[in-house]
Amino acid sequence: MLLSMRTTLTIDDDLAAAIERFQASKGLKLREAVDVLLRSGLELVERSPTSKPYEGPVFESKLVPGVDPNRMNQLADELEVEEHLS
């Protein structure tokens, strides 16, 4: 079991400033502030449901392979003629 770990992190300036503001507002040492923030973030991530890819309804289409979608008016005209003839 790992009791404690020392490491060096490179933190973006805006994030470092936010950590310092949090630290000052709570009266914590830097290590304590980072621990609190990491625990809070990890807890939030672990509680969040995993997102699944969106699955929407499937519709049938009268479009067929090889039909140019830029010529939809022509297709609509052809379908209208076919319907009128039948």
C-alpha cells in the first residue's frame, strides 16, 4: 500500500492561480489544498455515469446507393411520376 508519494507536476498558470485562491480561501497548505481538490475531482468522476454513444431512431429511406443527394428534386420528380403512373 502506498502511504505517500512525492512528485513534480507542471500545472497551467490559470489552474495554479485557481488552486492558490482555493488554498487562501480555506486557509490550507498547498499540499492540503491539492489533496482536497484531487479527492473532490476523483469522487465526482467516479460518481458520474459513463456516457454511452448516442443511439437514435432508424428510419427507412427511399434513397438508394448511387443516387446523388444533390439531385434530390430530380429524385422527387421521378418518384412522383412513378406514383402517378401506378
